[in-house]
Amino acid sequence: MNLSQARDALAAARRVAVLTGAGISAESGIPTFRDAQQGLWARFRPEDLASPDAYHRDPALVWEWYAGRYRDVMAATPNAGHDRLARLEREKGDGFFLATQNVDGLHARAGSGTLGGQLVELHGNLITARCEVCGQVEALPAPEGFTPPPVCSRCSGRMRPNIVWFGEFLPEDALEAASDAFAAADVALIIGTSGVVYPAAGLAFETLGRGGTVIEINPSETELTPHLSFSLRETASRGLAALNGG
Ligand SMILES: [Zn+2]
């Protein structure tokens, strides 16, 4: 498949499933977990800040870390790649499904999930918290006025970061929705993710196995590349521009 065939396939597709990873947020300047681990935080291992054990041991420390990451993402804005996917959702309506491995909440802030299609954040997000008692999910207050931990407005229970931590499973309903959408997709896009990170490869093969087209957008070759219908060696925003609208 060449670029013009890939464009045609995407334009004609009734059902489109998309998976995004860190690559799409790079252009918004979102620091990675590792980038953010500077100064005071450098002495911690990631699992000392992002695991159920760490939270049980020292909830104030873990919340302080997540409050910092929340400030980082709220200081950033969605980029042209996020906007392109929001526009694609508007075009495809309920035939559009977007799963992301990112926790920065930028797809939601770009409008994804509210334009007729569905957005699933496989690893949760930094911009909401979840009640440890009743499970209620609520947006965090604006970063300036935020002192953790947040308290549930329904039951006054303590809330935890709404993130899937090391040692926790991805939410089953989210995975199932993603797997169904990729199996049903005429065209799937795999954007800015290495393909090694679960569940990228599995989702791509769901689409390929049913005869669908899978297009990758990634500046580097990945382990998935040899298996896919077409690969664009581009950043997310440039690759999406080339595929959908120029
Ligand atoms: Zn509650």
C-alpha cells in the first residue's frame, strides 16, 4: 500500500480505530515520567511513586508527585495531532474509536470522545481522581487551588490518582471495548507507540486478522512495522496531516 492508497482507505472507512502513545504528546512538550523525575524525585524508582504499595506506605508523597505531574499537563495544550484526531472523530461519528496509552488527558481536552465517537484512556489520566471508597471519578480542581488529597463529593472518602499503576491491571471494560473496535475497524491507526507496549500489537492484529488495514505513524521503525499495511515515518501531527487532509 502507498500513501495515496492509505489516504483513500482512511477516507472510505466507515469504522476507524486509533491507538496513540507517548509520541503524539511529545509535540505538546509533556515530560515523560523519567523526564519529570528530577531533583528531589531522582532518588525514587518509578514503582516507589506509582504503585499500590507506594501509595499505601506514603499517600502524601505519591499525591505530591502526581500533583506535580498534573501541573505539568495543565501547563501544556493539545497539539495539531490531537486536533486532527478530534476532526476525524467529527467526520466518522460513531464509527470512530480512540484508545490512548497516555495519561495526560490531552485527547479529552482536544474534544475527543465528545464528537460522536468514543475515547478510552487505557491507563487512566492525571486530570481526575477516583474515590477509594465508592469509586466515583471527579475532575481535580484547577492546579493553583489544588491541595491533595482530594475528597469525594459523594461520600467524603479519600480519592487516589486515577491512574493504572505498576502491578495493577488495565481496566477490563476498556480493553474489551478496544479489542472490539479494532476487530471491527476498516482502518486502524497506530500512532506514536512502539508496538512493544501491551496492548498495541494485539490490537493491530485484531484489525489485520479481520482483513482491515493498519497504518502506522511513527518517526522510527517499530517491531510492528513489517506486519502492517503501511507506515509513515513522521511525527503524529505531520503523519495525520499527510493522511487526512494535508
Ligand atoms: Zn466516594
